[in-house]
Amino acid sequence: MRPVVLLLLAALAAAAEPAPTWAVAIHGGAGAFDPARLPAGPRARVEAGMNKALAAAGAILAAGGGALDAVQAAVTVMEDDGIFNAGRGAVATSDGRHELDASIMDGNGQRAGAVAGVQRIRNPLALARLVMERSSNVLLVTDGAELFARQQGVELLDPRWIDAPVAPAPAAPPDKHGTVGAVARDAAGHLAAATSTGGMSRKRPGRVGDSPLIGAGTWAQDGVCAISATGHGEYFIRHAAAHAISARIALLGEAPEAAARKIVVGELAPAGGEGGVIVLGASGPPAAVCNTTGMFHGWLLPGAAAVLRLRVEAVPAQETPSP
């Protein structure tokens, strides 16, 4: 076959493939609370914050912007809100301090940046992105992360800057798990994920969960998926949950929701790990999977209104993961 014919056939095949459509999903934490019993005031604040986060990300994607900017915009809104357990609304450690963690990952080249245990950073996710883009590192912690922030011109706040945060789920038990996160796919097909948290309420000082750990609480890989997790971080770390979901999609050809269910419901739940994930594939709408009674999450797709949920519609019985 002549080269010109081969080129023509390749062009026709490419034209037949639908162009990627953008999408964004967010979460605001999962736990053993009953969404139906949330007081109207806090529920309205949670929903308003989620709508604002989705609108910020959606505006970027609808204008042709990148997935990385979209997830940062969504998470920054939630860090600044005060109703979520991240940034200004972070819960305190057992000694009354606030230690914040965050990570971001670009599926285009699988670049990543993260910070852990920072106390003087208004937006930990913004600092995580600086780690990714302006250093040769992936994870910086505590004083070292704050020194890097100062070197990058980031304002350092008084450690007491978080003032009387509002709990996002007043009906939840005191040791609720809370985190915020976002996943996005842009019109070019690139994927990104971001996660930010204040950690578990009354956690041991110095404790770090899955949120700043790439492959545990955050993952993005073009052509495969983007994932952000929320829950009992130690279990997500032990099971490398985000990467395990991605591997099932890439190697076994499972759909994103099915792969997430195998890990979150089939592996984490039997081990005692509570929580959930949002996952977005290389095509199609996002999915949310959790093994708890409540999970704040929502998504936005082109030409449609934002969808908000305070629970995953069905939490199935525990499953045995397939090989």
C-alpha cells in the first residue's frame, strides 16, 4: 500500500475518534455520618462550597484550560472555605496544633509534588505544586517545606491562623475522617488529581496519612485515570490504594468504577479501612466509590448542571477482590 494511502487512512481513523471531553469531580471527605441528619445550615454551607469549587474548575476547563489548573482551583476554594477539613477549616492534632498535608499530580508526564505537616501555609496545595514545578523533589515536610515556601516568596502565617474551624459534619463522630480532593480531565485528554487535608481529628503530632503520598491518596496517569482518596489514611497507604486502582484499569482493563470498588470495598473494608475515592478515566464520566455511610462529592460535565451528593447512592456489601 502506498505511503500516501496509509497516511490518509491514519487521518481518517484519527478523525473518527471522538475528541476528549472535559470533566471534573471533587470530594469533601467521607465518614460514618448520616447525611440525612445533617443540620440544614452546615449542609447548605457544604453544598455552597462544593458548588463554588466545581464552578471554579469548570470555568477553567470550559475555556480550554488544563486539568492541573482545574484541580488546583477546586481544591483552593475548599481550603479557603472553612467548612471542610483542609486549609482554614483543618482539624487539630491531640496537642491543639494544625498540621496540613497536600499533594498534586499531573497525568501528563506523571509529575508530582507534595507537602506534609505544614502549619503556616494558607494553601498547602499551592505549595505542593511549587514543589512539583520548582524543585527536583516530590515531597517536602514540616520546617523544610516552610523554608522552601519562604524561598519561593510564599507568605508564612502565624501558626494560630486557623481560628475555631467549623466541622463539616456536626453529626459525625469526633474522629471523623475528612479530606478534600479533585480530579479533572481537560479537552486535550490530560488528567490531573489533587488532595488536601488537615488529617484525622486529634491525630498524633507528626502523623501523616495518605493525602500527600503519591500512589496512596493521589494518582494521575494520562490514558488511564486520575484518583483522589479520603478516609483512614493508614489503610490507603498499606494497600497503595490509588495506584492499585490505576493498575487494575491499566493492566486488567477494568472500568474505573469497578476497579475502585475492588479496592475500596473489596480490600480496604475487610481490613478495617474506611473511606472512599473519586476516579476519572481517560474517557467517560467520573465515579465515586466509598465503604462509609457518607461521602461529600460532586461533579461537573460540559453542558450540564453540577451534581452534588452527600453519599454514594449504594454502598454494597463487602466483596472479595478478584485476582
